[in-house]
Amino acid sequence: MSRLTVVTGAGRGLGYAIAERLAAAGDHVVIAERNSENAVLAEKRLRAKGYQVTSVLTDISDRESVRELASITEELGGVDALVNNAALADGVGGDAFWELDEDFFERVLRVNTFGTWLVSKHLYPQLAARARGAIVNVASDAALYGSPRLVHYTASKGAVISMTRTMARDAGPHNVRVNAVAPGLIRVEATESVPADRFQLYSDNHVLPREQTPEDVAGAVEYLLSESAGFITGQTLVVDGGFVMGN
């Protein structure tokens, strides 16, 4: 029986790459995606490759939407693994912390931090019912580096890293592992508005001499969900070619 794995924000970009990697490995992947067009297209593309995929329209910042997701996954047999990937990455390289709009700051934290917690909360009973459930939260190396003019995003992703540690302690007695990956800057649809100088900063300071790809992160997520990482929990794996070292 295939593992049922939920990947939030999997309609495009990094989330899609993660969903494709896990589906190719044999998982039944639930694409929990807010954009209906992206959700339908992602499901169609993956099904065309012979993968088992179900798309569910989901706004991770909305309580009722997340409850509906949990109801659907329960009907599908229950969740074995969860990847909290959905996030807002707007405003990179924009305003300094004292210039940032208050409503925008709250919106980013509501999606990136509250949304990650909300999905985890409502899917956790299904994960805990498994012999070995697993969660991977997608954070960011920006929170470890302290990226300038990005306080809303670094705050939200720093919170995800901290939540990962506490979630791991809470979930451990139920044999549910909780880890995080912290990617660097990747050229995907969600980063199209990122200024060129921010990409150049990463390019100039990678230890490994190439751009990061979504597949780099997808491989790390696959590992953390696997039995090969069966005694790893509460950790943040930085996947950014050596841009940030140590946390």
C-alpha cells in the first residue's frame, strides 16, 4: 500500500518538484494548493506520468479550508507524511523593517507560520495513528543568514525552524518525526519578482559553483521522510550549496 503524503503549495515551483519526487518514489501525493488552475494542471501533469495524485483546493491560512483537507485525507485512508511547503515569498529585497506595511507583515506570518501550524494541527491525528509518521517543514536559509530588507519573511521562516523543534518534542512519543529543510534562493515562479542583485549575492557566495534547483531540495525532503532518516527529528537541514554554514 502506497504512503499518503500531503504536499502543500504543490501546484508549481518547489512544491511541484517535491510532489513529483515523492510520487515517482511510489507515494500517493495529495497536492494541497490554493490556486485552482495550478492544482488542476499539476495533477494532470503528474497523472500523465502514471503517478497517483489527488489535488485538493486548500488555503492553509483558512481554518475551514484546512479542516476540509483533513476530512478528505481521512477518507483517502489517512496521512502518512506531510510536507509544509506553501508560503508567501513576496517583497524580497524591498522595504527595511521600519518601512514595511503592517498588514503585509501580518499576512506573511499568517500564511507561512500560522498556516504551517494549522495544517500540522489538523493532520496530526492521522499521522499519529501511523506506526511512523513524518513531517517536513520548508523553512529558509534567509532566516539563518538574516537577509536584509526581508524581516517579514525571515521572521516567518525563523518561527518555522523554532516550531519544528517544539513539534518534534511534542510528537516524538507518538513516533512522529518532525524536521525542516532550509533552502537557499531558487529560480521558480514564486521568486520571479526577486531582484537580480539578490540572486547575484547567492551566486557569488555559494561554495558549490552552480545555481540551486528545486530538485536539490526535493531530494532532501525525500530523505527526511524516509526510513533512512528514521532516528532524525527536530533538525533543520540547510540545502543552499554552502551559502550559510551553521545555525
